[in-house]
Amino acid sequence: MKLAILTILAGSAAAFAPSAVKRASSSLAVSELELGVTEPLGVFDPLGWLETEPEAFERRRAVERKHGRIAMAAVVGIIIHNNKIVFDGYISPSNDLKFSDIPTGIDGIFTVPTAGLAQILLFFGLVELAWLPASKYDGDYGVGWFGEDIKDPEEKARKLNVELNNGRAAMLGVIGNMVGEKLTGQTMYEQYAAGHISPFGDGQGVF
């Protein structure tokens, strides 16, 4: 079921952080425009959107943050499922289908019954509209950091930067895992178990 998350990762938002536009603060008490500027790259805005569409920055940052959070959860799901850690019991008793019967990798999504996919989409819809609404651009849903509300602006900015960068890495990781699986015909676990690290090799070693 965790692999269903992968199917909704249609893309990732680019990292935007301006240095010459009006600052915008949020309830996070941290300037969103200063987050995500990571050395040695600094400000990354190859299309010049910060100058031509500064009003759209807040939404793009919210999309980047949410996609990063989903991708981080997806990476954890990939690792767990590739290690054969699954729920006990049946995902569909009527079809005599157990969680352990779901294949590891992208193809697992095609094994989930239609009713199960509908439930997953319904759950995500409720999360998006009610629990963690997309309209809340600052991404602060009142749950804190492991239940703790960080008061120090510098510490909060550091953790938010960590979240953004980990999310960016996770988005690349998920895409890379999906591409590698399709190129090699092997899941992540199978690739590492066989020493087949490079998707462009012959499957007989690292290269």
C-alpha cells in the first residue's frame, strides 16, 4: 500500500529563494524567502521567476515543501517494503489477497484492487482538503516538531532548511529509484543484493 504514494509523485517543485525581492514572513516567524538558499549553489532561479512572477513564490514554495514531505514518506515506504516488512492479514479478503502478496516495486500498485485504490485516493483527498489543506501555504499545521514548538527563530530556520533539503533529496531519490527499477527490471533490493548499482551496466556488478 505504501507504494501507492509513489504514483502521485508527478513531479517536484524547484528550489526558489530570492535575495532581491520583498521579504514575506509567515506564522513560522521565519522569512520563507531566506529558506532553501544552500551553499554553494545559493539562489537557484534559472527561469527568473522570482523577478517575473514574485507573487507566485509562496505557492511554489508550499508545493515544494509538501512534495518533499510526501517524498520523504515514500522513501521510508520503499525501504520498508523492499525489506519485506508488511502488514499482517489481508488487504482484500474478498479477493484472498494478503499484504504480503503485493509485489515489491512499482508494479505493486497494479495488484491493489480498484476499491483499495479508491480508498487511498479518498484518504489523500480528505488530508488535502481538511487535515493538511493545500491552501495553508506556510506548512505549519500546529503539530510542531515532534510535538515541540520551536521558539528560537534561528533554530527553527535551521530545521526548516533541513526539511527542505531532505525533501529535495527524497524527491530525487524516489524518481531515481523508479527510473532505475524500470531500466534494470529489478527492485531496489534486488539491485543491491546483486551488486547491480548502475542501471546502465549489464547487471553483473557495479558497472
